[in-house]
Amino acid sequence: MMQGAMSTWRSPISVDRLDRFVEPDLCLVHLGGVGGTRAS
């Protein structure tokens, strides 16, 4: 779902990885930018 939103918005950020249920009510998404820059 997040990758589709990024694509629709033509965002320079992509979803690299999703860590589901790190805690019972918490998921983490790891984002990547253009040119290999990364953000979390």
C-alpha cells in the first residue's frame, strides 16, 4: 500500500522494507531515497 502511494505521488522516496509487528501495535517501514540515500 505504501509503495503504491509513493508511486502515485511520484515521490523520490521508496519503501525498502517493512518490519511487521515489531511490537503488538507497531510496524516499522524503512525508506530509501534517490541515489541510494536512506531514511528510516
